[in-house]
Amino acid sequence: MIDRYKHQQLRIGLVSPQQIRTWANKILPNGEIVGEVTKPYTFHYKTNKPEKDGLFCERISGPIKSGICACGNYRVIGAEKEDPKFCEECGVEFVDSRIRRYQMGYIKLACPVTHVWYLKRLPSYIANLLDKPLKELEGLVYCDVFSFARPIAKKPTFLRLRGLFEYEIQSWKYSIPLFFTTQGFETFRNREISTGAGAIREQLADLNLRIIIENSLVEWKELGDEESAGNEWEDRKIRRRKDFLVRRMELAKHFIRTSVEPEWMVLCLLPVLPPELRPIIQIDGGKLMSSDINELYRRVIYRNNTLTDLLATSRSTPGELVMCQEKLVQEAVDTLLDNGIRGQPMRDGHNKVYKSFSDVIEGKEGRFRETLLGKRVDYSGRSVIVVGPSLSLHQCGLPREIAIELFQTFVIRGLIRQHIVSNIGIAKSKIREKEPIVWEILQEVMQGHPVLLNRAPTLHRLGIQAFQPILVEGRAICLHPLVCKGFNADFDGDQMAVHVPLSLEAQAEARLLMFSHMNLLSPAIGDPISVPSQDMLIGLYVLTTGNRRGICENRYNPYNCANYKNKTVDNDNNNYEYTKEKESYFGSSYDALGAYRQKRIKLDSPFWLRWRLDQRVIGSKEVPIEVQYESFGTYHEIYGHYLIVGSIKKEIRCIYIRTTVGHVSFYREIEEAIQGFCRAYLYAI
């Protein structure tokens, strides 16, 4: 269907029998209405033409060849002067043969049939609305039990008739046979006793959804006001009942909101899929291959026609035989909609299970995921993901090969606007030759244009997020490791798809709602979703663990003296070498990292780093471990993890903190990440 914005959309739900009839019916020029499939035949074995009123009837579904009717006459499609639009002999409409992909038919069922999805699937919507056990409803649907209707005023019923007999015959033993032999018993039985899906339909039609909501709410409040009985079994029973009432109220509200009647869950007209969606194909050797759905439709039509014949001769047909045939029709429709839902599935002569309608549309190879949702689209690509530790949280690394294809139209427009090329052909040739100007314009185009990354299956909102693309070498998409949890991805060969939002509305939505730095919390439970795990935690531990020696141990260690100049292995025999020289002093983190690159210090070697004056340190009441005085009057107050350099006037000149290269690197990464987050947030605003 097409909405008011001219967007194609698909809506799945219940429809009325009148709507099904409207979809299928066509009125011929002679006034005849076609659309009902009454015969279980497909093609004539001699002429190879569709049977009239069969599953492939051209009158119902349209011509097999565009503009050619079943008689072989030809009309130009769309010509206003060509009249009539229907063949007067065969009744086939002169239209495009593609109509057979969407023109439906219907089967008029001789008895109501419940839709097995709403009866057997969990939760059972029919059982929920009627507030009855599923087993009881199944027995009613499949004619194993009976339902007694509410007595109609001033109409003779079994109980009232018994009252007439009780003055003469006091025993049920004699009144029951008299009732069964009473004239008009069939009328009484059909009015008072019902079974099958017809009984379910009557009960659903009598429901008042608003009263259901009110009564369920009252009962829920009463259960909530009750105090705990102290019995775990009773408390659990009350909780389950309250949960059921909530589901029942939500279901009733949904029916009211969508203007759907509950009795539509019981079918009176069975839609027939368009022929092109259940084809019969001729293969080599003249053999035919048919969709399993055709065989299941034939089974329904055969049993439905048999029931129609039995009802036409109802006076001479036992009621038990009619009920048995109604059960067979119900089972045939169940198999068509969902083969095997009631137990053993139906198989063909080769012991192969028939594929029902549910099998065709569900799963990874179903109609939705494979054909409708899994289609390839423009401005998209796919590649393996690898870790990009140098990226910011809101960035992703896009290979040049993918980026130039995704943004090719934007690059062509940039080349033409800057008067580098005069037409599209020359621009494409420059792109193929990969000239340097192409990469410069690509960088300009990608600046500020987000892309969407998606990892299948997209089970929640965080399965697709927006990123700012950065050109990288190679053929793999680079991803920040902290966003992997939202995608449920890891770097063992997972693939991700990349999409380019084109419209301004899509780009704005990507910036405001879908950027990775805007989705730091789980939308389901509110916990942080961008948290380090596994190898990241191990790396952080190694980076910040240090050598585990305190200042006191180093200070009073006999090997840590200025008199010794050689390297020594520690007493624990863990192959860790450390110098016997005093710990180094650095004026900035850049000097410390430079010394590490020159291999003057190790990753976990402690050193003293000059730090900014911190009032929390200055005002601390911690007692120093040692105070060193120099000849110039300055002094060093040495604490556990820092030292204070003071002047002769008791003024604090500077502060040194005791740290390692790993700690410094980790701190700088966090600082850069915070700054990048702030820039990205301001940029998004």
C-alpha cells in the first residue's frame, strides 16, 4: 500500500471477509462476478491452459501473456480506443500479465475455520480474549466438545421441555429419549448446541472489548489489594493471573485502536495467493515442478467441496459425518497456513514435508528477510571489520575502495563545481585513474557526512549506528572496540554493512539520534553499553600495572644505591631487570614518552613527573615519608606517590607525581577521548 507521502509500505493484520472479497472480485461486462476459486484444478493436461475457476484461472488472476486472452485474441494494453477491455467469450481482461503477481482470489468456506496463528501460537489471542484454557478451545474447534448457547427467551429449550414432562415422567431416563424424538429436534440442536469454529466465532462476536478492559482492570486491582497469603504457590498463581489480565487489556486495546473485530480471527473466506507467487514450472523432459502451496490449496478445495455437497443434502446426512468433514476442512486450512503446528506435518509421496505459507515467509530464507529486507540497495557496501584503536568513538575507518564508490556521485559533483572537469564522463575517468585531486575532493565530501554501519541481525536499536568516516588503507572497515557491544560484534571475521544517508532529514537523524557517542546507555535497561571488555581490560591492566614496588622498598633496597651502576635481577627470579640508579625526573609527559621511545626507561619503570599545582595535594594532611633539604635552602617532601618541592620561604615551587609510562599513555588517551567527545557533541549540536 502507499501512504499519503507516496511511500510504499506493508501492513500485516486481520481483515474482514468483505475486504477479502473486494480484493478478489471483478465484474465482467455481462455482469458476472468472478474471483471465487471453486475447482481444485490447475492446468488442462491436453491444452496446458489454466482450468476455468481453478487455481490458475485467467479470468480471476489475469492473462498469462500481456494483452492476450484465453481465446488467443489480442488487444493493445492502455489504448483508449480498444474496447471492450474484457474478452466477451472467455471473460479474460486485456491487461499486463504482471497482474498475476498481485491479483488474489478466494475460497468460500462451507464452514467457519479458525486461523491457526491466533489459536495455536503462543500466546493464543483467542484464548486470551475468551479467558478460556487453550485445550478447551481446541476441543471445541476440532469438534471434540460442544458449546451450549445462551437460551433465547420464549423459545423451547431442552430444560423447558423437560419441565413439561416432569409431571408425567419424573425420571431423566424417559425424558431424554422423548426429547430426541420430538418433532423439530434438529432446529433445537442447531440453535442450542454448537461446535467447531462456528462456536468460537459466535463467542468472539458477542465480546464487548471495552467491558473486557473494565472488568480486567477491576479484577487486577482486587488482586493487587489482597495481602500475601504466605503460600508461595498461591502468590505465584496471583502474579500469573495479574500478568494475564495485563496482556488481555493490552490485546483488547490493540483491537480497539486498529478497528479490528475479534471474530475476524475466524475465517469465512480463505484468500488465494496470486499465481506468480506459487508457480508451476516446466523443466527438461516435460516434467512439471509445482509449489507446495498449490497442493495444499487443492486439498482445502477438495474437502470444502465435499462439505458443501454434504450440507446440500443435510436431511439425509448424519450430523456426525458433517462434523467430521468440518474437522477435515479445519485441518486442511491449518496445514496450508502452518504445516506441522498441530503435530506430525503433512508429507508428499517422497516423504518430503510440504512447505506451508508460514514456511514460505518465516526464517532467514523467507520472503521477508531474503526478498524484501535482504535486497541490495544503492549507496551501500559490505566488508570485514577490524579494530581501529586510534579512532575516536564516533569515527569509523572506511577503505578508499569502498569510500570512492559510495561517494562517487558527490565526488563527480565536486569535480564539476570546481571546474576541474566539464562532464560526468571525464570525472569518472579521473576516478578510475585515481588521481590525487580525487582523494582531496573525497576528503572534503566525507567531512561532515555521516555513514551508517549495520551488523545483521539487527535485533535492537544499537544494531545500526552512525559514524564519521575516515579514509584508511586496506580493504577492511575499522571500528572502535568500545562500540562492539552494541553491535554484538567481535573481530574474528564479522562483516558489517555501510550505508550513506542521502537526504538532509536522514543526515540530521543520524547526527542527533544515531551517532555512536549519543548511544552510550542501553535503551532497554539503562546500563552503560560502551564498556571495555576482554582484551581491552587485559591491555589496560598491563599498561597500568607498574612494577609493584613501593617507594619505601625502592628507597631502602640495597640494590637501589648510587654506588652500583650495573643491572640486577630481582630476588623473585621473575626475569625483571631494573636499574640501580635513582628514579628519573621529567618535566613533561612528552619528555617521558620520548625517553621511552629511546629505550631509556621501560613501560612500567617508575619516574617522577612534574605536575600542575593541585590544591587537593597542597591541603592534604598526609605525613611525608621523608624530607630532604638542599644547601640552597630548598627541600623535597616525599610522600607515597608524589613529592613537593619547596623554597626557603616555605613556598611550594612545584609538585612531582610518581608514575609510569603506561599510566601517562593511558591518561593521555582518556584526555584526548574526552576532548574528542566534546568536539563531536558541539559539532552535532
